[in-house]
Amino acid sequence: MAKDGTLLWTPSDDRIATSRLTAFSQQVAARTGLNVSDYAALHAFSIDDRETFWDMVWDFTGVVGDKGGRVLANDQMPGARFFPEGALNFAENLLAKAGPDDADALVFWGEDRVKTRMSWGQLRDLVSRLQQALKAAGVGKGDRVAGMLPNIPEAIAAMLAASSLGAV
């Protein structure tokens, strides 16, 4: 919205009808019987029934992991804890949802004018090789990994490799 309050853009009816938010709202309506056909109603549902809302978000988005036995502990806001027994891996979720092998995953343009692109296939391969090297070096869940790396795509791959092993 512009400073004067005017809308800068409004999606078409077709775009709204085919959006992920609309699909999620339809799933909520089918499961709960609630009319959540507009954003305000969906927002109200997310506040009124936090546990069901977030349980459905986990399922709808296809999070890879274990939800655990409870969706919500301590329903007070602030202080609520969602999926307190849950476990997931950031790198696994990022790479599982990635695009086709030949699509760009990272586009890099360095200050020294170096330009490179890394596809999802190249990123997955590099993360796998780095993960294997870290694992061979004894890195595992709960370990801390530090590196002095420039701001390059390989730094992201190294973070994902460490994260995939449960290291921080």
C-alpha cells in the first residue's frame, strides 16, 4: 500500500482462485466445516483454534519431519510452544522442496564482478559431498561447526551440510 493509502496492486480473480492460500482455506473449510473464504476469517481461525490451524499448516505445507505427539504446549501468547516434541531438519526440508536439477538454486554476483549460478542438482551434489566429509571428520548432531568463508554459494552449501547432520 502506498503512503497515501492507495493499493499498489490487486491480484486477479484467477490468481486468487489458484493461490496456495485459497487451497489451504478450502482444506480448512473441508476439515473443520468453517467458512474461511476470506483472509479475516482464516486469521480469526488461526487465533481461535491455534492447535488445529498449525497442525493443518504442517500437513498442508508438507513439512518433512516428525510432528511429535503434541501440536501445542502452553496456549498462552506470548509463550506458546508449537510442536514441542517435533523434530525436523532445515536442510532436508529445503533440499526436498527444491526445484528441478537444472533450475537455478543460487545466483551469485560478487563484488569483484564474478558471476556464477548453481543449479539445484549442483547444490544437492555439493551439500552431499560436504556432508560426507563432515561426517567422516566426526561431525554429528549437536556439534558446532564454524568456518571462515567469503560470501559465496559454497558457504551456503557448507551450512546446509552441517545442518543436515544436526550440527549448528
